Amino acid sequence: MAGTKKLAKKKEKLSKEESLYRSAVSLMEAVDCVRRFEREVSSLEDAAKKFDKLGNYKDSAERKEICIKAAQDAIDNGTEKIFDEAVLKLENAKSKSDFADAAEDFKRVRKFGYKKQECNDNIGICQKEIRKLETIAVYKRRGIVLCIIILAVVIFVNTPFCPLVQGMYYQSKDEYYTAIDYYKKSGGILNGNGNMKECYYNLAQEFEEKGSYDKALLNYKLAQNKLDAYKKACGLEKKFIKKSLPGTIVRYGENEWILLDKVGSQALLLENGTGIKKCFDEKGNNIWHESTLCQWLNTDYINKFSEEERSAMVIQDQLDIGKKKEKELIFIIGKEQYEKYKDIIINQGKSYWLKDSGTSAGSVYYVKEDASVTETPSDNDSIYSRCSFWVKYE
């Protein structure tokens, strides 16, 4: 085709009366789709008003009367039906929402004046039941919360957190011994161990201020690495050594020591106990500086002392241990020193090594249980290592 013709439909022009009429008819016919009777009444009343404005236009007067009657019928039928349903809801209501639904239906009916007094009475019953249920719900919630609180308290009391909190409380009141007991019960949970060390540190300071240096030293030791506890402890240890005479038992590090001698500002200490059983040398060597005992004392055993305590020890020699050089700080006394100090050395009834090589190949001297001196192979693992060191106390 060479071209197409476009057909334009002209819009139908309606008069104001016809437009209003059709609108009223639409409202009148739309009620069939309405579910709530109030909407049906509202639509019919609006349609009646529009038909009333049209006067005698077409069948407007007739339709107006039909709308008015239909609206009244909807009111009569709707209110009666909804009222009966509301009464049934009220009779079967159990929950708060059930009573609220029934009350809402009674309010819908009351708007149209249907059994107004009965509606008011039933609404009052619904509201009363709702308040009762709300009160019960409140007490239930309170009861649940109370049970949860009680359960939480019971659980809390039986956990390490309870003694931890109690410890913190007593620590805040400066009751350190009580706080320490509770921290011990908590097993060091969270920062319990740190708090306990702080208590020991505070106790140590109090004892030091009072001049009770023995107790202060003990508590600084228990405070371990808290603040400058190691430094404070080392300072008190050196103070005790300074004022002590040879033969006195002093404390240094974790153990007690016999103060054997003082030369200038240095003191020679010997382990008051017997140490541990350990051979002089695992391969039978009898040279002290090359022995496994010498290496062990200055690499492993030395770590029992704090950094401050190690720094106060006097270096005896430089040790070659593999590719590494170590400072010899700890040693065992020799025969000459033993003979010099044996009158003040407390005999523990155990045999212990001396550092001197014996007369036989691979043998080393040691002190027997009866305090006499003899020799034995250096790999004998039944002899104790009673160590010694020099310390600067000023």
C-alpha cells in the first residue's frame, strides 16, 4: 500500500449532568465488590447525594430512593451480622488480640447506633480482659527476668569470675590478703594473676616502709615481674648481704645461700641446699670449663635469677660453648675453697661436686656424705651439684 490512513476517534463530549449521572451509577453498581458493610453504606450514600443533585435527570430520582433504601438495608443487615460475630468472638476469646478484635467489631456497630448500650458493655468487658491479660503478661515477664537473674547469679557464683570480682573489690579497699585469696580461687582468669601480683607488690611496699625488710622481700618475690618488683627485690637482697656476716643464711633468687666470704663489696655465696643430681660431664671429661655441668649452670640454671640479679653477679671467665660465648657467673667451689670454708658450710648429708680434677683420668673430686673429700668418675650421675657465685652488693 502506498500509505495508510490514520483514523482518529473523537472523544465523546459529556454534559455535566451526564458525567455526574454516570459517576453516581458507578458508585451504585460498585457495592457488589465491597466486603465491609460500612464501605457499602458509604458508597450508596455518596451515590444518593449525586442523584439528588441531578433532580429529575433521567431516572436519578428513582435511583436515589433505591440507594437510600439499599444503604439502610446494608446498615440493618451489617450491624446485626457484625454484632453477632463480635458476641461469638467475645465468648471464645482467649488472647489479647481476640478481645481486641471483638472490641473493634462492637465499635463498628456502635457507630450506627445498633444496640449501643450492649456494645458499650461488651467493649468494657473486652478492655477489662485485655488489661488483665497485660497484667499477667507483665508478671510473667518479671518472673522470667527474675528467674534469669537468679540463674545467672547461681552460675556466676560457681564460676571463676565470682572470686575474681570479689578479689577486685577487696583490692580496691586495700585488703590485699583477702584479695589474694580470692584471686587464687579464680585460677588467674582474665587478669587475676596480674592483680594478685599487684597486691603482693603493694604489700611489699607497705612492709618496706615499716622497715620489715624480710616480709617486703618475700612479697616483692611473689610480685615477680610486676612493675619494678625484681629490681626492688634485688636491692633488698643486696642490702641483707651487705649487713650479714660469713656463715649467715641469705636469700638470693629463688633459693637460700650460705654467705661464705666478703671481699671488698663482693660476697661469695654457696647454695644452702644440695642442688640436683647431675654428672660433672656426660662424656667423662674432668676439666671444669669444658664440662657439661659448667655449661648447664651458666645457660639453663642461670635463668632462675632475674635480669637484675644476674647483672649483680661477678663474671669469672668466658666460656666457649659451640659457636657461642657465654659468661661464667655460676660455678662450684674447689678443694681449696672447701677446706677454707668447711667450718661454716652446712653439711646436708649429701655428696656434691668440687671443681678440681682428680688424680685418675676422667675423675673429679667431690665431698662425701660425711664431709670428707675423695674422687669419682666425672660421669657419675649420683652426685649433687651445689653451685656458688660471687655477687656485688654495692
